[in-house]
Amino acid sequence: MAKVLVVTSGKGGVGKTTSTAALGAALAQSGQNVVVVDFDVGLRNLDLVMGAERRVVFDLVNVIQGDAKLSQALIRDKRVETLSILPASQTRDKDALTAEGVAAVMEELREKFDWVICDSPAGIERGAQLAMYHADVAVVVTNPEVSSVRDSDRIIGMLDSTTEKAKKGEKIDKHLILTRYDPARAARGEMLRTEDVLEILSIPLLGIVPESEEVLRASNVGAPVTISNPQSAPARAYFDAARRLQGEKLDVSVPTEKKGLFDWLFKRSVA
Amino acid sequence: MSFLANLFAKRNSAPVARDRLQILLAHERSAGEGHSDLLAKLHQEILEVIARHVAVDQDKVQVKLDRGSGCSLLEIDVEVPQLGSAKSRDADKRDA
Ligand SMILES: Nc1ncnc2c1ncn2[C@@H]1O[C@H](COP(=O)(O)OP(=O)(O)OP(=O)(O)O)[C@@H](O)[C@H]1O
Ligand SMILES: [Mg+2]
């Protein structure tokens, strides 16, 4: 059965698009059939992060408005066969996405793929609500910083009240990705600790992604970090997160670039 | 990745980013806010012309696009049923 997963956060710029690309690619690299869907209408960027920007012909809004078939708007990744992207449109029209239109597209995507991964826009407005509405699983992306944690709490509340599952009285499966995590600053006590964030938000931890220049490099070249550098610390965090999404039980640690002392210092289990 | 490979890769990703952005923004700016660009228009009109002559199954149309700096490539694959067979020639005559 297909799973619809929303990557959401409330706060902007915390790493939703980066996580959508990396998780989607990691799942596809393990053989799953995956589509990543950009819900950030007006400010699409997933195409750029995935390196598909030159190949966009149609987008989500074209499909919803009947100007294109879904199959025509889907772009197949050139590196990973089982990975596709459905771009957002650049229109400024806030009402370009209709609830019925999104529902129809989601239904069709469920038939074609194992995973439908929705990259939510920031905020708690209509766009974010439409992105989460059909989700079975939610990945809440949070930075270890007060305003991000507070906004994540808001979003968790919305996931439990405004989604289709919530309205049917079912529980939506929620996970936390703590990203842009700096082990050195955490060790010095300058950053919210993982334990504190987990205690406050009380949803299970899917992974800790360290702050890494590999993420910038990946977006420069237009590849999810799990493809651009699979050995890097952020890539390993996303690979593990993808395995946990598929039901594997793994201890959560903070992957580090350097082997040796650093590894030993920070590879502390936190879950 | 080794230290050297790391250095090398880092030095090379920013120019790649610049080139990608230049190509993309050139296309987006010429397309203008909310309007489809030339390639999208070409694609639409080509399909309209084909549809005038044969019944096109929208599910059998594949469009591929690769926007470049000097030139772009628009590839339209249309599955045309039984073109050139007796049947379709008859159909042509009827149309005429
Ligand atoms: N682990 C990381 N290490 C370093 N930089 C990161 C990391 N994760 C994300 N970033 C950077 O943070 C910035 C924001 O990331 P991203 O676009 O994924 O966030 P977003 O939540 O999708 O933003 P928006 O709310 O605007 O859609 C980008 O410049 C990205 O490269
Ligand atoms: Mg984003």
C-alpha cells in the first residue's frame, strides 16, 4: 500500500526541501518507487535541489487544472530510476490548488508509487494544510532552536486536528527530524539538546542531521545529498531515517564526517 | 571521500550552481510571471496540429524538455495509431 508522507515544519528555512529530496532519494535508492511533490506553489525549489529545473514542462497546477496529464508532468530522475518529481508551479495565484484537485492527484499518485513525499511550504496557511491533508505519515523538520521548536509544536497540533486522518478519528504517524545540528555547540551547551527537544515535542526521533557543508554542495550541483555524497554525515543520517520509515529499528546517533575521536565522542545513542 | 577529493569537489560546486542558475533564470525571466514560456507554447501548438489530423491519446504523449544556455531541446513523442495503413488513408479521404 502506498504511503503519503508530508515533510513539514511551520517555520521557514529549516530544511524541509533538503529533507524531502534526501529522504525521497534514499527510499528510491533502496528500490522503492518514490515521487517527491513540491507543494510550495509560487516559490518552487524542489526542482532545483533535485537538479530537474531545466526539464520542467508541466507542474502540479497544470495537472489540477486539466492542462496536462499526471504522466506528462512527472519528471523521472536521471540518476535513480525509481525516483520521480512533480514540480510546483510558479504562479502567484494562491487559489491555484483546489482541495478536490489535490485529492484527485494524490489518489492517482498512490496508484503509481510506493511513497508520495510532499514538500510543504512554510507557514500554517492553506498551502501547508493542503500539503499535509492526505498524509499517512508526517516528518516534522526542526532545528535545535526555540522558535523552530515552538512552530513544530503548532504543526504537530495541526497534524492531529486538520488532516483527513484526524478528521476520520485516526492517528497520523509523526516523526521528528532534527537537522542543522551542531555536535560541537551542543556539547558546549549552546544549543537545545536532543533530549530536550524530544521531551518537549514528544514524537519519535527519525534522525539527527548534522549541519554540513555537504548539503550546500549538493544543492549547488542539483542532487539530493544521498546521491551527491552517499558517504557524508548528512547522507548517512537520511539513509538511516529512510530505513526507519520502512520499519527498521535502529539506534539514533549523530553521524560525523571524521572517524576516530570525534566519532567516539558524538556517536552517543540518544533514542 | 578523501581530503583532496573533498577540496576539489568543494571548489567546483559553486560555478556549477552559477551556471545552472543563469540558464534557469534566463528562461524564467523571458517567460514572465504566470505565463508559459515559448517552449511550452510550441509544445501545445504542435500537439494541436497533430490532433487535427489524428486522434491523439493524451496518455500516449510524452514530452521531454532540456533547457540549455545556447539551445533547448523539446522532444515530443506521440504514438500515432496505424499511420499509413489502409484504415487511416480511408479516414484521410473522408476528412478531405
Ligand atoms: N544539514 C544542513 N547543513 C547545512 N545546511 C543546511 C542543512 N539543511 C538545510 N540546510 C540549508 O538551509 C537552507 C534552507 O533549507 P531548505 O530550503 O531545505 O529549507 P526549507 O524548510 O525547505 O525552506 P522553506 O521554508 O523556505 O521552504 C538551505 O540553504 C539549505 O542548504
Ligand atoms: Mg522548501
